[in-house]
Amino acid sequence: MGNEGFLACTDANDRLVWSIFLDNTNPIKKLSIEDQILVAMNEYEDMKI
């Protein structure tokens, strides 16, 4: 269906720091890095996480 996916962050030693798994919806349209912060935008660009 194309709506499943995940994001994960690892440290310099490839150890998992955090992850998120989406199985019902994919609210993320665009990812960017702003001042060393990962920013995820939804399809309407009215929500940042």
C-alpha cells in the first residue's frame, strides 16, 4: 500500500538512538536538517515534528 515505513537514528557506533515506525499513515512529505535538527513536514506543511 505504500503507507508503511520507518525512520531511525543511530550514533557514531551504529547503535540505535531512536526510531519511529508508521503502519497506518505516512504523514511525512519532506525531511530536512536545520541547525543539526531533523525536521519532518507533513503534506500540508502546517506541522513540523
